Amino acid sequence: MQKPHVLVLNILFETPLRNSFDNRMAEVFGPVALEYDTAYLEDLENIADTDKYTHLLISGSTASATEEKDWYPALDSIIHRFRSEKKAILGICFGHQFLIRHILGKDHVRKSATPEIGWTKIKLSETPAFDAVGSIKSAVFHYDEVFDLDSRFEITASSDRCKIHGFKMKEEKIWGIQFHPDFMYEDVHEFSEDIRKNDPQFEEIHCQTETSATEFKKNDYILKKWIEVS
């Protein structure tokens, strides 16, 4: 069996978000010596050789999967290659939404009536990726959501405000999670405060489940287990 080698797509624009994501990947994958390479938004057009990779991880983004961007075709192409080679894919937040857009179409992603910003409790199903976890407390930063998935998908996670916080394709090694195990714990409050300054509806969408650094460490399991079961 080929040793896991992950292509991580960090497609975040803003430097603080991009850096927090990179630091979190190192925090989770470094101790287990997982081999991974990180590519950024500006690299998407130049990713030609994916043969050496066994897994694809797609980050979140402040872009919306309900809209159009000039780099979306390049991302579609990368996903298509990994799917055609039957390799494992995990999308986080925007990545989760873009996977559904790629597979089912843009009309399966919409603006959420109940956005989530901050910390919340995520209820997990007993799939192989989440077995024995039950629930976790995780960061949430989303204004969009996926909906109306067909019978090819199993819903694996939910919250009080979002019915589809996670999915697994039944016949393919493709997962999506709306929540964020991928930012550094100490950065989540700062990111929430940045949104507070710019969104007049912040108090309505702010999720305030108290979450300690120790509780957040449970999120490590989600990322590591994805590698293990795929």
C-alpha cells in the first residue's frame, strides 16, 4: 500500500487565515510525520502532476461557492483528477461546499438562513471517520451551506443551526465538513472579532459554545482519522 502523501490546497486569501491554516496543518500532521505538500491559490493553474499524492485536502475560503471566480475551473480540474484516480478527498467549509458544487451543481449550495460564527457543538454520526467521537466542539465560520443531497451521500455531522455539517459519498472516498478543525485554537476569537467589526448582524449569528483548548484538541482526531480510513 502506498504511504499517504497529501496535497493540501490552502486557498485562503487573507494572510492571518492562511497562516493559521498552515500552522494548524503542521500542529496536527507534524507529530505523526505525515508527508504533505501545500499549494496556494496562485499555484492552482500549475498543479499538473498529482500521481504522487494519495489524498487531497481543500481548505475553506472567504469566496462563495454560490458565485463565480476565475480560479474555479482550475480547482474543478484538480478535483476531477483525484476523483478519476479514486483518491481520497476532504473539503473543509468552502471546500465542502465546492465539492458539492462540483458533483451535484451550484444549485445545491445556498446562502444560509442561519449562518454560524464562533464556536458550536457538532453532532457526529458513527461513520468510520468519526467512530467513537459522538460530538465535538469546533469553530464555525460560514454564510453558505449545502442542501438537498441525493442518495449517493450520507450526512455525517450537524449542528443546531446547520443540518449538513458533514457528508460522505457512499461509493467514493470523498468527505466534506462545514466546521473548522483547521484553524489554530488561539486564532478563532480574533477571527470572530474581525467579523464582529464588519457584520451588523453579528450578534444574531454568533455561536458562543464555551470551548477550551483541551476540548478543541478532539478536532485533531477528525483530520487524522480521515487519513486512516481512506
